[in-house]
Amino acid sequence: MRSEASVLHLDLDAFYASVEQRDKPSLRGKPVIVGGTGGRGVVATCSYEARVFGVRSAMSTREARARCPHAAFLGGRFPAYGEASRIVMGLLREVSPLVEPLSLDEAFVDLAAGGVTDFSLEGLTAFGHELRARVAEATGGLTASVGIGTSKFMAKVASDLDKPDGLVVVEPGREQQLLRPMSVKVIPGVGPATAERLRRMGVSTVADLQSRGEEELVLELGQAHGHGLWRLSRALDDRPVVAEREAKSVSVEGTYEEDLTDRRVMEAVLTRQASSVATRLLKHGLSGRTISIKVRLHDFTTLSRSTTLPSPTDSASTIARLARTMLGDLDPSGGVRLLGVGVSGLADWVQDDLFGSVAEAEPEEELPELPELPSRMRAQWWPGQDVVHARMGRGWVWGAGSGVVTVRFETAETGPGPVRSYKADDPELAPWTRPTDDEVS
């Protein structure tokens, strides 16, 4: 175990919603909900103004609308989130070479492996405040909560204690004092089912858990889980901070408001998804050997199929052909609510590279004639989308429907702007693409 508080956990506050409020001045200080905007959508995240009304991540959009009908419901803008994340991760890598991203908005940092030398409470507090200020300045005002402790577990606990925009340093020796009164749910791995089993044992706080022997916990919860909870309840965590790993896969998936029942429409969806995956592979100079599809049926049963090629590919037609073939092995006749295509087993070369491009490349397969997607799946405009107008400049979609799109013209730099409505096919209005596209996930 570490003798000094040298592990930092940084968590960007209400990340997606905060980026939206940063880029849409009229939404600052107002409830914002980001996620699926349709009847089957799910909340990805929401602003603190929306949380006051009981809205939470993973809640259905339907329930979120019932709780907070006056909120702005927006679809995700992952290029914007990716750009902000890259800025923050870059700042963290200036602090230490050992940065372990957990997602776009949070990461662990091993301060002992970097340039930090003062591990006193005063030194770490000053460092934490400086880091949060640098994040806010570099990202245009995004706030981060920071926790610093002797382990990953304690750093993560600390970062949750003073949200949003907080800083907590847990000095060595204070870990158990801090943990004892907390709910057992603070420990990773204690979800609703485990919490209920512990409650039946008379365990609701970390102090209760500390009073139980390791053998009792192993008997009740199993070897790995019981041993892990026994250790973490005593702040025993020696997991190292592992530097970021390279991307393992590239995938695209979509959930649809109405179940898909026409197999040819499903094939059309997979073909378009395959094209998107191939575009991202090409952008990053990657290829992959394993092609997979994900199918979630009407009853929420999730099926997957995969096939592995003898050599990597970045061909849209090859990926699409294999995806459609794998779909043929399934029975989606009852209806499909989600489809996805992925490529894994990534490499930075394709087969032709091995032969110096001497061998003649296999010709691209001509894609079959496929039916048009239903209008709900071809919608050009969606709430929150970045757009640009030939005369009005940049803005974002306030709402769309019945052949009309309403746009608020503002950016992070301009301040709140005017609202105008146009026909959905207005030639002067177009989606605006950020200079940096989606990163490989």
C-alpha cells in the first residue's frame, strides 16, 4: 500500500450536459438532459439543474420528461465531447505519464510517476486547485471534481464527496475514519443485489462490513467478491494506475423508436453502419480481423455473432457483407429494437501492405440495392445538432418535425442568440461538422 496520497481521480462534472451548456449560452443555468430523445431513449447524463427534479442517468427519457418537462432534451454530440476529453487527458499527461482513462470524462493519474514532489496536505491541495483551474481554462469553463488518496479506491471516493467542482484530499491514515459511516454502496461491486444480500446480513455501512470476518463474507458472497469487499472496507487497494491502452474496437449501433421487422431494412441499417465503421478505420489508419454484429430483440434479448478473417480489412463492402450474412443466421422476425456493427482485432495494416501493394487488390463488392430507411431513421435534424445557415451563421437545432426545423443561432463565443424556423429542406441550412471527427472508441 502507498504511504502517501499519490493517486488522483478526476471526474468532469455532468460532462455531456456541461459541454452543451458551454456551447449553447441560452441553456446555461437551465435543466439540460442529454441522451435518446425518442420514446425509447435513455438519459446519458443531465445537468445539476435537472437533477433537482429527480432526473438521473440511465433513466428512461419518458420518465425524465414526466419529471422535468421544461428541460432541454438533446441528442449527443460526440465530436464535441471527444474534443473536450482530449484536451483534459492531454493536461493530465503533462502531470504524469501514467494516466488511466475510465471514460471520456474521468481518469486516474499516478502523481508519484510524474513531477509532483510535495505530497503534504497543503501541497496536494494547492496542486489540485491549480489542476482544476487549468481544466476550466483549457476547456472553456468545464468544471472537474478531484479526489486524491493513497489508492484508486480512495481517490474515487474522495472525488465524489464534494461535487460539483470540488477537491478532497484523503491523507494517509484517515481512510477508515472516512469510510466507516458511509453506505456499503460506496464500494465498487456493491450494486442493488449485493446491497440487498448485505442488508439481510445486517450490513448497511462500511463500519458494519468491517465488523464481519473475511470467511463470513466469502461464504455469503463467494471467494472473489467476498475477499474483495473485505479488503476494500479496510481501504486495502494496491491496484496500479495503468496507462491508456490502444483502442480495441470500432463500432456503431443504434436504437430505434419502433421495432424493425423488415429484414431488408435491417440489412440497410447494417450496411450503413458498416460504412461508418470503415470510414473511422480509414481515418485512423486501422483495420480489423473480427467483424461482429449486435442485435437486441423486441423482448430485450441481446444476440451477437462474430466472424474472424485470416487478415485485417478496412473495406466497407466486406464488413457489410459479413454483417448481413451473420444477420441471416438469426431470427429477428419478432422485431428488433437495436442493431450494431463492430470491428475488433485491430491492426495498423491491411493485407496489401504485406506485399508492398504488388498483389492486385480484391475489387470492392458492389452493394446491393436496398430499400430506403423509414423516415424516422433518416431524420436529418435532431435536437442539439450543430448547424450552419448561409446567412445567419452557426447555431443548433432547437426542434424539428412536420417538415420544419427550428434553430437557435448562438455559439459558445456569441452569447444567447435569436431563434428562426425553416423548411426542413431549406438549401441554405446544413449540418455543421466540427473540424475534428469522432475518435476511435
